[in-house]
Amino acid sequence: MNVLVPVSILFDQGSQVQSALNGLWEEGLLGCLLSMVCVFLFFRNIRSTLLIALSLPICLMTTIGLLKTLGVSLNILTVSGLIVAMGRVIDDTIVILDNMYRKAQEAGEKVHLALLVEAVKEMIPAIVSSTATTVAVFLPIALVGGMISSAFSGFAWSVAIALLTSLLVAVFVVPALYHLWRRGRMNHSALSFEPVYHRVFTAMTPRFGKLKKKF
């Protein structure tokens, strides 16, 4: 004889968790926008900024796919790990891109494949050591086991995978895209803000001198 058993939900935090996740994604997108603004102020070049902006979603989407393969779901901790890694993810790309740009400027010739390969090879030891150092901090948290691993393994895996993915994107994807965009063309000097900086510091120097005398 089948007996119907009534079931009711007494306590549900699903809506709060979903709201928190939506807030994290919004803050993450805002962080992406602000990081692109900082990159533009540094490079003063729209193409370079767009290239870095393109590498960021590649890293994040690849990380999410690898997390799903490992059976790690997207929750507050994993999304927080992605947001924490977001600023560090583009560091390797900036280093590689800046060295390629500098190499092309110093050579005074059109961008070609051999020049880009040389620029990337120069920076590989630096970015590999920097990324490995950061990953070495988070990886033990994911591998330690026990309660700590069950609580923070998602956060650690998301940061570690995002950083390793950013290394591969910086070494392989970014030079390929840069070669496609700049192949056979000269690198033009970026818009310089130095005259503006010089005027600001020149105007501020007398005021700093007066302030120093008062103290």
C-alpha cells in the first residue's frame, strides 16, 4: 500500500545564495571594466587594451570549464576565487605584450614572427616563476584534505587554475593575436601623457616646498 508523505521546506537559503552570486558577478564585471581602464592608461593604445580585454574572458571561461570537468560547482567561494584571480590573470599578458611592443620599437622594423618569439622567450622565466609562486600558495589548500579542503578547495582550485590558464594564454594566445593584428606593420608610439605630468608636477613643486617649510 502506497502512503503519501507530505514534504515541506522549512528553511531555504537558495534565494540568498543566488542573490550573493549575482552580486559577485556584477562586482567582477565592474572589476574587469576598471582593470581595462588601468591597462589603457598604462599602454595608451586601444588595440593593446582590446587584446588584453579579449584574453581575460578566455582565461575565465577556460577556468570555469576545467572546474566543471573536475566536478567543482560554481558557488560563492569559487566565484570569489575567480574575482580574486581576475587582477592577477592579466599580469602575464601585460608583461608579454609590453615586451613585444618594446622589442618592435627598439628594432625599428615591421612586426614579424621571429621578433615576437624572441620577445616571448625573454619573458617566459619571469612569468613562469611569478605564476608558480602564486599557485604554490593556493594549491596546498586544495590538496590538504579534511575540513579545510572541503571548505576552501573550490576557492583554491579556481585561483590556481585561473593563474595557470593565464600563463598559457599569455605565452601562446596573446602573441598569436598580436601577430595577426600587427603583422607587417610598424609599431607606432603611444600617446604620451608626459607633458601633462610635467605641468602637474611643476605646478605642485612650489606648494610642496612651502608645506615642507611649515613643518
